[in-house]
Amino acid sequence: MKLLSVNVGVPRANPWKKLALTGIDKRPVDGPVAVHAPGPKGTGEVGLAGDRAYDVKHHGGTDQAVYAYGREDLDDWEKELGRTLANGTFGENLTTEGFDVNAALIGERWRVGDDVVLEVTGPRIPCVTFQGWLGEPKWMKRFTRAARPGAYLRVVEPGEIRAGDAIEVVRRPEHGGESVTAAFRREMGGE
């Protein structure tokens, strides 16, 4: 299990919402990126240096500090959509390889690299900006039906990460728990 890329947002105009900007355009960066625990939702802070949320009502803050999505899921979407999807295309900060992010349990903790520890807090919920960004017909319904949302994470131990870092599950909830996919299905009304 490894971190394929660390992706930081480039501010862009947001014609899909009544907001001036969006940070959904995430691009891989070279070298180490500092990871820190952001403030509460509403500030625009997220967990990676150089990134931010512009829709502060719905994104950012402690429980949405970092967003992870699996390269394997991007590869499946490439086949379905018939186009190339670069790391970061889904707005993810971390593009992972070698494990199923959607099967992670809420409360599970991951060590990334030498010193960063992240905790799974829940699934990503699709929004109109995501749909507009991808430009795919009925994208929100398609994404919801597929139930491969990726995981939001909180920062437990800050530090630095970089592409190529190992990812290790260092703790799983003792009494089982709800997977990211199960939480997504529950939140989306069982679709």
C-alpha cells in the first residue's frame, strides 16, 4: 500500500455554484508536503499546506482535512468514461495504490510515511461542483450508484508526506465498524 501522489488544489473559477472559486482542481506536487490539523469547518482550512476549501459550508475543517481516492477506482472510471483521469482529478489530496479505500472502516487509522497519522472519518458526498468539473452527464447519480466515494480523513499526527510513501493501517476499530462504502450508502439513502 502506498501513496501514489499528493495533490494540492489550484484555485479556479466556480461557475457551478454561487461561489467565486473552487479548489477541486487538484494536481500532483513534487517533494514533501506538510500535513497539519486544520481549524473547524467554516475557515477554509484543510490538512495540506498550499491547499484550501472555498465552499466552507460543505468542505474542509477537522473531519474533512484530507481526501483519499484509490488509483484502482480511477482506473475503473477511466474504462467506464473512456478517457484518461490523472491523479487528483476527483479532487483527492491523496491518490493511493494497493488497497481499497472504500473498504476502510470509519475510525481506522493510517500511518503515511514516517510520522503522519490520519483517521478515516467518512465518505465523500458528490456535489454540483464535482459534476460540473468532470462534465459528465448525470455524474452525481452515476457516482452515487457506483458507491466508490473515497474517504475523508482527519489529521491525528502531523508531519510531512510525499509521493511514494508507504501507507500502513495502524489501527482498526476494535468492534468492527462501518465501512466508507456502507456509510456512503446510508448517507445517500441506500442508493
